[in-house]
Amino acid sequence: MASSLIALRKLLAGLLLSGVSASVLAASLSISPVVVKLDEKTRTAAITLKNEGSESRVIQTELLRWTQKDGENVHAPSRDILVNPPIATLQPGQTQIIRVGLNRKADKVQELAYRLYISEVPPPPKEGFTGLRIALRLGLAVFVPPRAKLTGKLDWKAARNQKGDLQLTLRNGGNRHLRLVSLEVRDPDDGRQLAELQQPLPTLLAEQTRQLSLSLPTDWQGKDVRLVASTEDGLVETRVKLEQAAK
């Protein structure tokens, strides 16, 4: 039972952090929405929490600035967005509204990104209880578009290393976040599928780069690949020449 609860928690947390824009039932706490967008016209938003369980729950919030460096997420405390209330108690069946408000100007050029973490404060253990209590911690994405026009640009580089694997470099050259939902690698001449990304990539922020490695059939010796990428903005297809891989 404990292992299944942990697996459920990881799955739900992964869905939230990747930017699922729907109401999510996390254990016994429902949250909607899980992606928030603020700008200088719409400076506030409301997040609805509901305790679907049979016990009272204490939740607290934490707002962090979200950037990326070398493909890794970087978080830092921020007062750019105000959150109210910072802590609340939800009785069974009770609904709580958490309000977020933009506390700065939008950037002139680039989208700003934040994560609002909503965490359950674990209650003291009941007398005689020997099991494992899982404290929920979920991260909601908050985006603030720039004052400039939003642009999307997906750039690729491809190489095949000495092991025969395909090394892809994906660069988000736009000024807003990008999430790659699926990716197929095909032979550009006959359409044969050579490789497929097995799970969605985490969100890639503006002007950031990520490396991918995919296995290719050993009998394929082509010089180009056709990439069929599905993003939140739609389908993108491009033909990429294989470069010489670094040794």
C-alpha cells in the first residue's frame, strides 16, 4: 500500500509540473487550475482547492521563481507574485480559494516563470499508528508573458555517436515556454519510423536547451532524419542533417 501511494504521488506531481491545464484530483485534494497565466491586464487569479477526504488538512504555499540552467531547473524565493492565504485549514468537503497577484511589471522581452508549491502539513501521528503517512506537495506553473509579442521557435541539431545512438539538441529559441508532448524520428525518404520519445519532456523555458538520446536501428545508415514533434502549440515537422558527433 505504501509503495502504491508513493507512486501515485509521483505521477500526480509529474503531471502538474509538466503543465497539465485541467482540474486534478491529488489523493483527497482537488486543485484547479494547475497552470496560471498573469499579465498587466489580468494581474490576479484564483486557485480552487477542495478537501475531498474525510480528515481535515492543513496546507501551506510557497512561491518560487523558476529558471533553468544547463537543462536543469533552478528555483529561488520570490516576491514577484503574492499569495493569499499562505496557510489554511480545510475541513472535509470544504473549499478554499487561494488568490495570486502579480507584484511587478512584465518583462519587456521574455516570459517569466514561477512555481507555486502547495504542500500538506503532516498532522501528528495518531496513537498506535505504525503506517506511512504521505504528505502531498504539488507544484503549479505560473507564467507571465512579456510585453513583446510572443514568439515560438524550435531549433534542432542531430548527430549519431559511435554507439549508433541519435543525439538530439533541442533549443527553445522563442520568448515563451515550450513543452514537447511527443517526438517521432523517421527516415525522410521512405517514412520508416526509426525512434520515438517514450514520455513527454518537462517544460523547456525560453532560450533554453535540452539534450536527448534515442536508439536507432543498427541497419539504418542514413544521413538525414525527419523529426515529427508534437507540442502544446501543434505539430512541427522538420528535416535535420546528421552532424559529426563529438568523440
